Amino acid sequence: GEDVEQSLFLSVREGDSSVINCTYTDSSSTYLYWYKQEPGAGLQLLTYIFSNMDMKQDQRLTVLLNKKDKHLSLRIADTQTGDSAIYFCAGDYSSASKIIFGSGTRLSIRP
Amino acid sequence: GAVVSQHPSRVICKSGTSVKIECRSLDFQATTMFWYRQFPKQSLMLMATSNEGSKATYEQGVEKDKFLINHASLTLSTLTVTSAHPEDSSFYICSAQKGGTGELFFGEGSRLTVL
């Protein structure tokens, strides 16, 4: 079945770049998403990439997709304290009509 | 951007009662809506997928008689937790998939506490 995996924690210094990684097992997804969840809140869509793209950049965010390795990453440039949150990657498996989430990566920022 | 509204955001109920949570797509039509449950410090667990006008598809291990899902229109889906028990206390989140682009938009979530 479909499985999406992420590392649980990431700590970076303020101003550095953060790279959050995600691997998936099923390559039939149409879209791959990155969501941000702040404490006590719902999910905020940060960006998404079509499965036929390799890269997408949106201001401080860069998404890289390596279909061969089934690897997705989110790079946040110039990480700020407001970026502290849990980041979820998710795959849209249209054929199965479901969205599968990774376990989430908790990003913490140190001064 | 597209907005998905969930109501209520917080609800406290007594054990044995039923609670209904609404999920509305405010400015787009959503043929597919998803319901998730999030346990403390854990990821989201997909409970069910609902398509407008048809029965919801439940994930394995989710009791369809306990978690009733209705998707009566292209902008509204409801989740009813029937005969709630303390172990049903959780954060429930819905999402709506926008036709055409397939973008997924989430509600702010509903925190259910069953006493």
C-alpha cells in the first residue's frame, strides 16, 4: 500500500536553510503537497508540485521531487522563528481517492 | 484563496451523546472531501473519503456506524460521532478537494472532548 515517511525532528539556526525530506512508496500520486501545522491549528497548504515536475520555487520555499528515488524535499530559505511548526508531506493518490500523509517533521529554530 | 470552514472549532460533550461537525467549502465546489483524525503528537489519520451524493469510503479500522459521514452537497460534508466516548476525544480535520486543480484545502479542525 501507500506509505509516506518523514523524519520526526529538525533543528536549524535562525537564518539558515531548512530542508525537510519525505520519501514515499507509491509513485502513482498526481500531486505531492507540503503542509504546515502550527500548534493547535489546522493545516495550511504551503505548496504543492505536480508529479511530472522536478522542482517548484515559491518565494522562500523550494520543492524538489526525485521520482526515481521517490523522494520529495522542502527547502525553506532564511528560516525564521515563525517557521517553527510541524511540516507534513502528503501524496494525492487519485486512483485510490485518498490522501496519505507523512508523520510530520517538527521544525524548531534556535537563535 | 479557497477557504474551508469547519464548525464547531471546539466541542465538549457528555459520554453517550452524538456530535456533528460540519465542513464547508466556502468559495469552490468540492466533489471530494476527506475526514481526518489527529491524535496528540501524531500525524493525521485518514478516516474516510466522501464524494458528493454517494456513500463515504471508510478506511480500515474506522467504524462507519460510529462515524457517520454525509456529503449532501458540493459544499458541505458532515461528520457525526455517535454515542461518543472519551476515547473519541481528538482533533478532527476535514479537507476539500477543488475540482480541476485538485488542490486540497483544510479546515481549521474541530477539537472534540468527551467527558
